[in-house]
Amino acid sequence: MKFLYHLFCLGYKVQQWLLKRFTSAGLAILVSLVATVIVGIDTKQTVTYQVFAFMIATLIIAVTFSCYFPARFDVQRQLPRFATVGSRLFYRVAITNRNQKLQAGLLFIEEIADPKFSLTEFKQIITSNSNKGSVNSLTYIYYRWLCAIAQKRKAKTKAIALPSLKPNSTTEIRGEITPTHRGVVRLQGITILRPDPFNLFNATKTVKQAGSLLVLPKRYQLPVFNLPGSRRSQSGSVSLASSVGDSEEFISLRDYRPGDPLNKIHWKSWAKTGKPVVKEEKSEYFVRHALILDTFQSQKHSEILEEAVAVAASFAWDFHTQESLLDLMFVGLESYCFTTGRGLGSKEQMLEILAGVTACQDNFDCLMAAVVEKVSMLSGCICILISWDQQRRKLVNYLRGFKIPLLVLLITENEQQHEDLNLENLYVLPLGKIQAALMNIRSI
Amino acid sequence: MKLPPFLLGATLLFWGWQTGFWIIAIPLAIIYESSRYINWRWNLATADFRSTSHICTVLLVGVLIYLLVSDRSLQLIFSFFQWLPVICSPLVIAQAYSTSDRVDLHALLVFKEQANQKQLFPLDLTYPYFALCILAASAANVRDLFFYAGAVFLIGHVLITIRSKRFSVLVFISLLILATALGAAGHIGLHRGQIALQQNTARFFYRFYRPQTDPNQITTAIGDIGSVKQSNKIVLRLKPASGQIAPTLIRQATYNKYSSGFWGATKAEFVPIKAGNNNTWILENGYPEKREVTISENLDEGRGLLKLPQGSFRVNKLPVEKVEQNQYGTVQAIAEPSFLSYQIQYNPQLSFASPPTAEDLQIPKLEQSAIARIINELELASKSPQEILSTVNRFFSTEFSYSLKLARQRRDRTPLSAFLLRHRSGHCEYFATATTLLLRGVGIPTRYTVGYSVHELSRLERQYVVRARHAHAWTQVYINGKWQAFDTTPASWIAIEDNAASNWQHFQDLTSLIGFQFSQLLAIVKNIEIRRLWWLIFPLGFILVRFSRQRQKRRLTALRIKQNAVEYNIGADSEIYLIERELNKLGLAREQAETWQNWLKRLQNASDNSAIFDGLYAIVKLHYRYRFDPHGIGVREREQLRSACRAWLEQYQSTLNSDR
């Protein structure tokens, strides 16, 4: 296991080095070299070794040429705070050429921090249950390793051609990153590449420039629909909410009871009567919806969970929060409930929270407990499930028992498996067709 | 970036030139390059490209069948490489005439079709096809300057298109010239390095392992540079029947197709030989006039070629699993690695190989001009077969010399042409190959045979020994309806080979003889039937009884020593030792080898209170009985000893206390 771990780590480093140092043509030459070695191993049988010798000579010259690149650069990058999965992010990069000579024909590439895995993490990656392929197959282990690397890097970069950089001057260019996974992307620097005359091998100059970027979940377009629900009493739970809708309304005065908040004390009456008196106000009634996100799965990462987060982000973003509250409920390392709406929190904050959602490998009852706690205050509920089993069925039935409008979205890999599910307001969203399935949701 | 215009067409023509596939290369080049002038395009999707790749598969299978039918030697692999541009051409042409300039990698047959293919891997096939054409051209193995020049020109053309614009064209061209020079030096070095490595490795490993000759193909040293050196190792021993002479040549394998230093056996098919009684294998039906010879050798691998004289028709005493023979007379035995000593019956006047075929008259294109020139020079065309043979023999023996040192050839000639026309010096493979092809040039069917020359009669062993350096090659000529051996290598070769003998040869021969005798003995023992070994029962039984007695004796001795050790420990727990310890504390130690009796006497003499020691005499006496009496003491006496010791100690302690 330890050998495999070191082998894979080395393999990743070699791969990164090859991709940075060799141009596409250089990589093609490398592949051709391997082919010529196979065909021309016996110099008596073919003359392939002559092609091999010529290609090796060009590569040697190219590598030798790359040893000399006496240029100095300063780099300043203006990175936005957020990006979204799947949407290319463009930002400004200012490169200053500190040489006396014009620098032409250069490229630059962003350096994403090395996704280092510990041996324990590696073991988890290769032993995690998956229904795809054989667990023992080396190819599949390598595939999972690559997926884990992509998951940790969270973004892809590519070499971008630079315009000619004038001596001792600053040129502003447009950088580009394609986020692939939600979470924090850590950038550690920018590498300037200079290909050799054959355009096979790059000389490099790396300028350290740390930076980070939060990648928000992907969002789908949602149909226009309203989640109905009557207003419910929200006793003192939204004290920070603005006064839109039912504001604090005075009813009467009563004696102080231990536990009453200090801001409710009516100081004037206390002064008159000599004992503490508090104001009694009319209870607040307004609409409060819950967005329940199911994160329970055995694997640490899965495409289904990513899609579930994306769907949750779509609802969180599209929800009109001026007059109602939205509780985002999910279980990560512990049970979480974030409330937004009526001036409390913002959509962006909700997406930031969703960017950090991780899978929970505990019992589903944790989520159930969190829902039970809030259910009396809820006017409606959107439930995003990543699987369908007895426990989830129990949750849905429980919510249904409270007669509150309920929308259940089940994300699945296999659509046929759930064809017989005939529950009201339950929509199956198959992987790859989620956008189309979302557009079919009708108002409840 | 696309390939420069007309480059792929030019590469196809280059491939056609190198491989000789002009008829295919020209139309392919025209079809591909015409796409620049023809405006209509197919709208091909990934599925259509997949269908096109199915055509490629059909072509692949077709080419493989054709190659398997026409040539079953290992050269097939290299012939297959030459056909690759033809096999892959439908895909490239489909791309050229499609609306897309790239093909999804999933369309290629190696990738499985998946229902929900999300990612596309578009690939411009022209670059891989370009590389494939160069690779296929190199597999033709045309060893002239034009291949390297052509390949450099074509690859250089691609490099100039993709070059970095940061540098001037002048810098690029200078570096390209440098790369060309380095590449030329490198490939010459590689080739020579491989030959040197092969020679040294072969020499090194020949001491431990004797490589098997492949009945389908053999690599000659034709075209190599440097000196050919063979080992002195004795590979087989040959003993003719008494009063008979030994055959001068023993054949190992015969081949009929020559190509750039390789001889192959076309469509060689081995047919199993029926086994007779007592490990006899009948290759052909019996002949009254026969000679006999016994050959002894080691069959190192599980499969090996038998060394047989011309006209062998029966092999006796060959304990192997299977014997097979191909149409060229090559005989192969399959058995466990072992020492073999087999008897061959043969008639040198006979030949059992299959009649000649068209392949036995084929001359490779590259050698045709040199062969034709020699035929003209010797005016062979107008002569009878017998005259031709004598002329050719005279020609090689007078005009040529034998040499183990191989000269460098000019790049514009093949090594064989250079041998025939220029330096006229070489080893037996040159002579045999040249003779084979020369006679084919005048319509005489010939084959190339490898084996050994038998000429060294060992005084030590009183039989012929054949060494690795006696390996030889000659020609089989089909004259008067039968195949005959025709050897044109100058007779001086034996003397030259013998000069290469090591100074240690005699010592090596002696060790080899010991090994041979031992192997022979083992083989004899192996072949003895069990029922003939009954007489061994008595001496073996005697040895067994004696051995078991000795073993029993040894076991008894060991047991006795163990018992003694237990006996020695009896009485060690006597309480008298407590008394001794107490007295030791007072500095009254018993000396080594001093008996208890003597010690007590000494103590009494030295002490003021001698009476106290009187009581000890009885205790000592009882202790002696407990310790040394074979019958030991009873339980009561043992208790008495214990209580007496304690009582004496208490008395002694109280006496000491009162003294203080």
C-alpha cells in the first residue's frame, strides 16, 4: 500500500512536470519516441532507430536550450472572491517585464497548490466503496486517485499566450481559471513559460503569488413556482429580523418571570411599582421554509452529492427572502441550520455555506432530529434527497403528516430504479438530465 | 495547428518509396490531398467515425491473413508495420472529407461505446497518421542515406511549422542542422553499440547457455561490423560406427527466404514423427545401405533441433516425448532438458527434403543487380548445372578469402553486394548466402543450411568433438532430382577458426570430458530397469543395518549422558550445604577437592570448640549415603538428615551467641 502511495505521488509529480515542461508537440515527440523504441529495438530489423536518434537529438537540444532563460518578472493578480463551478473565471493579471529586452512568444500558467494526500487519505481513496468498476483493479484505483486529485485541486488551468512584453513595463492581461469542484482554490504562483525554438520544451520562471478563491456550487435554472404555506408563530426566534411584515406589537404589561429577556423590561413601570415588569407583545407570524439537504452517503465524494448541493444552491439563490425565511438544514460534521431572509443573512452567504458542505457518514437520524426541532415553525419544505430508503421514506412521511406543502427532489443515477415511486410532489432528477427534470417541476 | 499542405501526401509517397507499395501510396496521397480542391464534405458524427474504424478493423484482419499466408516467419511483424498506413487510411480520409477537422477519440475501436458519453476528446488524426507513415517506412529496413534524409526533411517540415516565433528562422535552421548531425552520429553509434553489445553478451552467456537455433528464422552476421568470435565450448560429440568414416557436415536447420541479413523458412510446417519401439524414430523408410553415427549432446531447453547428417532416415535411442520434422528436413525434438546420446542411421546419397518451390528461386530485389553482375562476369547462363557448380566453387575459392573480421560497407550497397563486388572477404554466412542467391540467379533451386562442420578428432576422447566455433553454413542445391550439400567457403576457414582457439582449451576440454562422462553415467543409471537391481538389496541392506546400529548406539550414549546428569544432581538438595554456607560466612570455607571428612578434621584442629564439630560426622556420613549410595536413603533417613542439620545449626548458632 505504501509503495503504491509513493508511486502514485511520484506519478502525479512527474505528470505535472511533463505537462508544464513539454509543449503539445513535445509530448507528441515523447509518445513517438516510445513507439520508435518498441518498433526499432533491434537496429538490424528496421531503421526506426534513425528516427529515434533524430528525435532524441531535437529533444536534447530543446532541453539544453531551456537551461538559459535569464528573465525577471513581477506579477500582480486581481482575483475575485468567488467563482462558480463550471463557469470560466476571467481576472486581471499585471505582468512587469524587469528586463532591458522585449520578451515575446511567452506563455503563462497559474500554479495551483499541490494537493498533498496523506497515506491515510490515500487508503480511504482507494478503499472507499464504489459501485463503479472493480475495487482491486489498478486502473480503477488510479482513476479514483485522479478524481481525488481533481477534487482537491478544484480548478483547471491552461497555458495562455502572452503578448510581447516591453522592457521595464507592465502589461495587463486576462487570466483564466475553470473551477471544476466547489470549495477553496489555493493558487501559489504564476509560471512564465518560454518554449525552445523547436517548440518542444519550456523554460520556466515561477513568481510566487499566493491567492485563494471560493468556488460556489453550480446552479441550475429553476422554473417559476411558489412554495405555498401559511404563516406560523415565530416566537422570538428572529429578533434580528427587520420590521418588514408583522412588527413588534405591544399587548400588555405583566410581572417579570425568570428567563424573560432584559430588553423586554418596562423600566418606567418598574420605577413606579418597585418590582420588575415586562412588556408583552403580540406573537410574530410569518412564512418560514426549510431547505433540507440530504448528505448521507458512505463515500466521501460523489457526483450525486455534488448535484444535490447544486440543486440546493439553485433553490437558495432563487428564493425570495424579503418576506419569508429560509432554513438550510443539513448534517456535515454536525447538524447545521442556517436561516436567511427578512434581512437576516444573504443569498451569497448561503452559497458560501453550500460550497463547504461535506458528506456525512453517520446515521440519518441526526437530520431527522434537526427537522423535528424546527418542523412546528415551518410553512413549507423542500427536501433534496440523494437516495431512497426506509429512513428517507420515514422523513418524508413525517413531514407529510404535518400537512405542510412539501417538495421532494430525489437525485439518482438510475432513473428506472425509481419508476414505481408514485408519491405526490416527488420528482426524480436523473444525473445528466437534472436541468430538464427541474423544468418539469410544477407549483405545489 | 494543422499539418502543412501536401506534407501528408509527401509522407505517403515517402512511405510508398521505402516499402515499395507505390501502387497504394500514390492513390492514397492523391485521395487525401484532393480534399483541398474538392469542396463537398460529409457531415460525419462520432458514430460514423466509429463505423469507419470498423472498416479499419476489417482491413487489419485482411492484412494479417495475407501476411500469415504469405510469410510465417518473424518478419511478419515488420511486414505488418509496413501495412499500418493502409489499415488506418479510411479514418484519415474520412476526417479529410468531413465537416469536422477532428475525430472524437471514442470513435476509435479501442474505446468502448458508452451510453452517456459526456466528455469528448477531439483529436486531429493527421499528426498521428504522419508519425505512423514514418514508422511504417522505417520498418521497410532500407539501409540507405535517403531514409534518414527523407525522415529528417519531413519531421523538420513539421517542426518549422510549429516553431516558436520568439526565435528567428536562422536560429531554427542552425539548430535543425545540429539535430540532424547529432541524430546521424547517434544512430550510427546506436547500431554499432547494439552489435558490440550483442557480440559481447553472446560471448559471455555462451559459457552458461547455448541459444537454440530457431527453425523458422535465423539472423546472420551479414552487415555487422567488427570481428565474429565464437566459443570453444564443445557442443556435441560424434562417434561413427567402427570402420566407418564420419560425415563432414551435420545439418541443423534449412531456410529458403533471404531478407537483409535474415534467413527464414517460408510456411514451415512441422509434422510429428511416429515413434517406434525402444525410443526409435523413423524419419523415412529403411534403406539397406546405411551408415551409423552416435551423437551426444545436451538438450538445454525443452525443445531443440537435432543435428543430423545428410540422408538421415532413422534415429535410435532418442528418449524424447516428441519428434517433428518440417518439409525442409529440419528435425526438432521435444523433451525435458537432459543429456541425449542418440544413434543415427543415414545414407549420404539420399535426400528427403521436399521438392523445390518458387521461394527456392527468389532473389531479394536489393541483391539482384550484384547477382546479375557476377552471373554475367562468370558467364554462368550458358553453362550446364555441373559446370556452374564447379565455376562458382572455383570463383569463391580463388577470388575470395575467409575472414572473421567484417569490414564496414558503403551506405549505397547492401552488405552482400559489397561482399560480392568489393571486398570479397567474409565468413561462411556470406559464402553460403552468396552461393545460394547466385545459383538461384541461374535457375538452380537452392536453400540455405546451417549446422556444424565435423573435423576435429579428439585424441583424449577417441571420438569427434564439435565446438561452437565449428558452426557452419552452406548451400543445398537441387540437382538431378535431389538436394545436395554444396559448400563454397574456402577450406582455409578451419585453420583460421582453430587459430582463434583459447590457450585454456585443453583444460576446458578435460572438464568438458568429465562432465560428459558423468552425464553418460547418469543417463545409463536412468535407463536401467528396476528389476535388474535386485542384487543391490544385499549390500544396501547391510549398509542400512550397520547404519541403524550405529544410530542406536549413538542414541544410547546420549541417553546415558543425560541419565548421569540427573544422577549427579541427586543429593544436591541436602541440608548439609546450609551448614557449609554458615561456616563459609565465618571464613571457614571448604577448599576445592577437600572432602567433608578432611574439612571437619581441619576445622576441629583449628577451632577452640572442637566438640561442636563431632556431631557433624554422623551428618556427613548420612549425607554421603544420600549423595553417592546407588540405593539411596529412605524417607525416614532423609528426614533424619534434614532434622539433624537443622539441630546442628541451631546448636552452632546458640554457641556462637553465647561466645559473643
